[in-house]
Amino acid sequence: MSTPTIGLFLHNRTIATDPVAAAAVAELAEELGYDSLWAGEHVVVPSPRVAPSPMDPDEPILDPVVLLAHLAARTDRIRLGTGVIVLPQRHPLVLAKQLASLDVLCGGRLEVGIGAGYLEPELSAIGVAMDERGTRTDEYLAAMRALWEDEAPAFDGTHVRFAGVDAHPRPVQRPLPVVVGGHAPVALRRAARSAEGWYGFMLSPEDTAARVAGLREAAAGRGRDRPPHVSVTPNRRLDPATVAAYAEAGADRLVVALRPTADLDALRRALDANSPAALGARPRP
């Protein structure tokens, strides 16, 4: 059992649309030894709000690729993760270009977090049927990998087909690390089959242990020597004992979601209280 590193989830209700606040948070997180910054996504949300939407319709949320490009210019070492892009909502060739560009601009610090999505009004507004989101996710990821990694990129699927094209620059990282988000068994299998990591959101240590067991089983079924890297956003406040409990459950990284606040001084105090040094966690490599 190794001690987890500590990442930071960039809550849209904390940084809102303030580029100065976002940069200040990113710079301080890097200084304090956080290993990563994670930005979530919703392109649209239902109005009026209906379950299971996590946001009110007038609540601002920045596009994660755009936000991370801004933070790439204000940081040097901390990793940058999309946590997570709803992949079936995106055109895979356009997104592949955007993510490769971001990996180049940040000097190879990007982690591509993706998920199949769960919010039917959002998917429907973009033209994606709920019963297609899984197959689109698998195809789109394979198509993006082809553009990033193959000498002569081509793909022939149900939802995306291309040949005789290419895209440069390629990502700095080979492979560009992909992290699959989601708690369902299909998400665990997708991570074991196609990704370098898995991300679980708002989980307890007990929930984490159960998902990690499923992830390890899925990875063994794919003949993988090691399961994907495990990132978890805890559903509770952290202290050294709680960090140890998540480590025991199999978490490699804890992505802290701080209480939303627009008070930058309060946010700085919270960042310090949840830093690797304060929690007895492993500092950024």
C-alpha cells in the first residue's frame, strides 16, 4: 500500500468564470505540491433543473479544454486533467486535435478523463441517443487513439469512419494517458480494456474498495499485469487517517473537491489544509 498523491477538482462554483481566481488557485496548488488539477464538463444542462442534473441552469461552468489551456500557461509542473469530458457529445477528430494541442502547449502534462455521460436532456440536445452513448464512447476513444498513435490513421466504425487523413502535432506523451470515469461495471471494464486510469467521483473508502476490486477483476480478465491507476474524489473531509483509509481501499490519487466559495482567501486556507504536507500524503512526483 502506497500513500496517495493529492489532486484538486476545480469546482465551477468556486472559480466560476474568473480567470484571475482560476490562475491563483492553480499556482497555489502547484506551489503546495498538489499533483493535478481536474476540470469537469457539462455543455448544457436541463432548464428548469431536473434530477439527476448536478447544476442549476444558470450556474456557470467553463469548457474544460479551454480552462486547462489557460492554466497550462500559468503553471509548470502540475498535471492537468479533464474530469471528465462526456465523450459521446464531442466529435472525436475535433476533440483529438484539441487535446493533442493542449498536451503540446502544457509540455506533456495532460490526462484525458472521459465518460459516457448520464444526463439524458444534455445528450439529447446534442443529438446523442442514451442507448448509443456507450458504443459511441468506445468508438470515439479508439478513433482518437488512431489519430494520436498510428502512422497512417484510419478508423471504420458504426459512428465514425475516416481514412487518408492525418493530424499533427501528435501529443507529447506516448501514449496520451486516458482516464475513464464512472462507477458502473461497464465503466470499470472500459477502463481495464482501453485506459491508463480510472476516476471515481464522491466515493467513500468502502465504495472505493468495491470499485477497485471490480477494476482489478476486469483488468485480470484482459490479461493486464497491473490494473489502471485509481483516482477518487472523496465524499468526506480528509485528514491523515482518512487518507490512509482510501490508500488501503486502493486509491492512488485523491482529487479533493473543496467546499464551494468565492472567497479567495478562504480558498487559499482550504488548499493549505488539504495539501499533501498537511494530510501526510505523497507529494507530486
